Amino acid sequence: MKTKNLNIIIVLGLVATIGILIAQLLWTKEAFNLEEKKFSQRAHIALLEVVKKLYQGTNSELPIQNPIKKIANDYYIVNVENDFQPDILEHYLKSEFTKFNINTDFEYAMYNCQSDEMVYGNYVSFGDKKAIQKSVYFPKHENLVYYFAIRFPDETSYLLSSLRFWFVLSIALIIILLVYVYSIYTIIQQKKYSELQRDFINNMTHEFKTPLSSILLASTYLNKQDVIQKDTKLEKYTEIIINQSKKLNSHIEQILNIAKSDNAPMTMNKKEILLVPIIKDVIENMQLKHPNLSVKINADETTKINADEFHFTNIVYNLLDNSIKYCDENPTISIDILEDKNKIKLDFSDNGIGVSNKNLNFIFDKFYRIPSTKSNEVNGFGLGLYYVKKICTQHNWKIFATNNNDKGITISIEIPK
């Protein structure tokens, strides 16, 4: 993905997540305000019912004006032009608050007109905790003779507890935002490391190409000299230099091709090809180098697929080469081609050393080599199976590996029709 497109996606994702979080916080605030309003209405109605009950059985009539005055969010005064007892008031308050589902602690106080001061009544708890005795100051209000005051000290926490779901959502969104930011940071770091790695590989391989070409040219010229050809040992050593230089050059070319394919998708020249003839050609070439190689093909000779012939040939070569390299005995490979209505499946089974289950999922990763003694003995960069996986992905094929029951592994390629 281009850096510009990645930056746009990052910014849009960040703006969207922050926008959702801000909207969620605003909705939570509105929900709190609504709960506060509903609580105030319930408290107002409950206190009106208390006033009505205080006037029952008396000769006094209910006041014409609203006797309830809200001083603050958690503080109300109720004007009652009649004498009443504190225990009766507390009983009515408890019953009416319970009736209107106001299950939070409250404290009340009554004004004594004779002493001209507020007398603290009681602290009433709805929880399991014991009643708390404490001194609370209730200021005197002018022009009121008999009245009582109510305060809800835990009103805010009570309202917040009723909005648990909203707060859980807000916290979840905050966590998502933090995870998103961390993920973006990780992606940027990984992208930077990937670019540094790719640049290093490109520079390294290009730097190797020039001296390697000179070594190949010089050793080929040297091998043609009469002095070298007359001396068997010198000729053998010269051929070793040439062969190993060609091998190194092949590895470098492979690294370069992989690096190029990481920057842009490889061009595929797809056409209809016969599977078995291509596989047989690769086997013949491999057997020239490895005479002990035994390959059995179980397939219909007429099976065809739509693929890039060059890259498919490389797939077969890499899979066979891997099976040969990681085998402690004479390599025996079985190639089974199964066909049904929807797909064609290719199974490459060998009798190699196998792969542990914990490492099996990593064999297609770039530069990954199985940690074992055999891997240390075998030359390579861990790019063969990565290349195979990349070509399969370009063709929209599936590739996976499984361990055989006895020994070795089976690499399967599923090709949809």
C-alpha cells in the first residue's frame, strides 16, 4: 500500500474513532441530565405526597402555592404550615421515596420556630450500612414557620450508578481508541523496518552482483586454460568455484526478485497449460543432479490449469528441491493430482525430516528457516517456500502444509476451476 493511501486511512480511522467517542460522551452527558431531571421530578412528587399525608386528619388545608422549593440539585425545602412530629415525617418520607423508587440515602431536618434554628432530624440509609450520625447545617429560610428540609448527599453517585451501561460503552470506546492508536503506531514502525530491510537487501544484492560477475568471468576463463585442464585437482577446484558462484548468483537473483515483487505485484502471463508434462520436465532436470531421486506421479495426463507456465515451473522446482534438501535418506516424493467439479488439488508428499507442528505455520514466511541441525547444513535464505506462497497468492490459489503419519510433510495446492 502506498504511503499516501495509508496516511489517509490512518487519519480517517482516527477521526472516525474520536468522533464516535465524543458523540458517546455527549450522549452520556445528556443521559445523565435526563436522569437528574427524572430524579428531581420523582422527588418533587414524593414530597408532595408527604405533605398531603401530613395534612391528613388535621383541620388545616393544603397550601395553595407549591410548598416545595428546590434550593440545589440535592437540596429541597418543603413549607408545611402545620406542626408535625419528626418520627411521623421520617415514616412518610421512607414510604413515599420507596414508592417512587428513590433508593438512595437522605437526611432531613425540621425548623423549630420557638428556638429559631434548624434542628437536625436524622440520616436515613437505604443500604446495609448503619445510619450515620453527623451534624449537618441547614440554613434558616425567612418567611417560613413550619418546614422541613431534605438533602440527598449521594445523589450524584446514585445517578451515575444508573448509567453503568453508558459508562461501560464509553470506556470500551476509549480502550478501542487506545488499541487503534497503538496498532497504527506498530504498523508505521513495521512499515519503516520493512522499508529499511528492503533497501538493505537491494543494496546488498546489487553490491554482491558486480564482484560475483567478475569471479564467474575470471574462473570460467581460468578453467579454459591448458595448465588448468592438464591438472585434475586444479580443474576440479576451478569447477567448484564456478558452480558455487553460479549457486550464489542464483540466490541473489531470487532475493532481488522477491524484493521487486514486494514493491509491486508480479506480472502473470496466464494461459492454459498441461500439468503432468511440466512436472515431468522438472523431475528429469532434478534427477540429473540427484540420481537417487524417486518421484511418483498419480494423475491424469490431460489435466489442465490456467497459470503462468514459468512461475508454475518454479513452484514445482522449489517444492521438489526443498524435499530433497531436507531428507536424510534417498528422497522419495509422491505427486498426487486430484480433480473434482470445483477445484484441482496438488499434493507433494515426501519422506523428509518433517516439521514440528509449532513451526509448520511459519514455513511460508519470508527468511524463515526451521531451527534444526539439517537447516544449518543446507544452504539457503528461507525464500523458496515464501516465493511459492507468493505465486499461489497471485494466482488466487490456496497452499498449506500438513505432517505425514510416518515421516515427511505434504504440501497441498488447491486450484479453483
